[in-house]
Amino acid sequence: MKPDSKHMISNNFPESDFFGAIQDEHKMALRETLLDLHYKESQNNNKYVISIMSWKVQSIAASIAIFLLVGASFLFNMNDSMTNEEIFGQYYTTENSILTVRSNTAAEYSPVNDGLKYFDQQNYEKALYAFELAPENVVAKLYAGFSYMELQQYDQAIEKFKNIIDQKDNLFIDQAEWNLGLCYIITNNTDQAKEILAQITNSNTIYNIRAQQLLEDMGNN
């Protein structure tokens, strides 16, 4: 006689344990399913995070590129719109007195020599006093103009340089014209500055190329 199946369950494996095992098996299957779903979801989330991060990096890179372009454009425009004072500072250099005026006799007093000595010592007030003692001397006029520029007394410097140019036949017209143009720039006499600089560009002087560049830098000032 075959043993009753129900009896076998009750004798060899209690019914409660049997159904408990079935429930545990379902629980394990459900847990594996949930874990699998969680893994897939986490993978998708990671892809989403990576995508977001990639988008952020690209956005930051694009922002930096735009910033650099705008900055470069700003600097370029700044260079195009330099003030007259900035242009003057870029082109003006202090003259060095490389000249000496020899007198006929060693004992003869030379105010121009004294003026050049004071100029080299950057004592421009004393230099001017000495130069004014030789009012007809072209060298004295030229370095008096330089001294006035160093003291930022540009109107007086303009008068000295114009006087040299009006004398025409002398060795210092080129220097007088160039520095006259600079004085016009720093005093905001822009039209007069452009006029004298244009004359320099059309003449064969050492300031020819510098005058062309200066006119370009002045632009629409």
C-alpha cells in the first residue's frame, strides 16, 4: 500500500515547514527580481548622471571660451580707444643732452653748457634759467622745450618748438616737430597734432615711421 502523500508530508516534512519553504523560495525569487531591477535602474541613473556631468563640462567649457573671446575683444577695443595721455606716455621719452657747445676761449662763460649740465642732472628749473640766458641759441631753445615738457608745462614747450621750426634752416627742426606733435597730443589739440604728424610722415626724417604708427594709434581720437 502506497503511503498517503499527505501522511508523508506530515511525517517526513511538517506541512508548515513545507509551505514556509515555498514562501522562502518565492521571497528569494522576488528579492532577486528586485535586485535585478535595482541594478538596471542604478545603471540607467549612472548613465543619466554621466550625461548630466558631460553636459555641465561642455557648458563650462563653452562659457570659458565665450569669456575669453569677450575679454580679447574688450582689450582690443581698449587699445583702439587709448586716451591722448596714454598715447603720449607710450611715445614720449626723455631726451639726453648729447650736445656740447664749445666757446671760443676756455674762460668764456657758456650758459648753454651749464643748462645742459643741469638738464642731465634732471634739475630742469636751473636748466631753464641757464637756457634763458642764451635766448637766440637754437640748442638752448630746444632743451628749454624739453625742460618744459619734463615740468609738464606744455604750452611753454610748444612756443619753444614752434620758434625753432619758424627759424627753418637749422639741425633741430625734426626733433622740434616731433615733440611739438607730442605736446599737442597731451594738451588735447588733436587736429594740430595730426597735422604736424602728417607732415613728418611725408618727410625724410628719423621720426617718419614713428609718426605713421602714432597716427594709427590715435585713430579716431
